[in-house]
Amino acid sequence: MNNLPQKRGEKPSGKRPKVERHTFLRVGDKVLHKKYKSWGGGVVLETWSSELPGGSCFVRILFQDGKKRVFDNNFDSACCCYYTGITLLNRIEL
């Protein structure tokens, strides 16, 4: 009787478990797009992800042509910026 789920001493924490995502880029990374070399090099300005399970994960990159572009940053997604041509040149630890 003591091992029944409703009798256990464990209390629910009330916090939602953090959703683990395999992200490709981090803030400060320097990148290049293989297909659009005319954009020049880029620097990752911002990353953000949804707290919902199955939610999206994005990255904002400022390229040398002066435009900010947003890409999917979830490495597990078929639309990840890695698969669409974004190449990581080097990672700067901030």
C-alpha cells in the first residue's frame, strides 16, 4: 500500500521540464551562406525558442549587406539553417 502512486512522498514540482533542443548557432557566431555569397559574412545577433513542446527555434543573423535575416535554428528540423546552407565559420565565446 505504501508504494502506490498516490501515496508516494514525492511532491510535484510545479515547474515544467525544460524542453531540450539541439541548436546549431549561438549568439556571436560568425557564419556564411553557401548559396548567397553576395550577402557576405554574418554575425548571429539573437536566438530564441518556444517553451512549448514541438515549438520553433530561430536565429537572427546580420549579414554584411546590411540586412537581418531569420532562420530555423533547430538542428533536428529538416529546415534547419545548417541544411539550407549556413556555414559556421568560427564560434566566439561571449
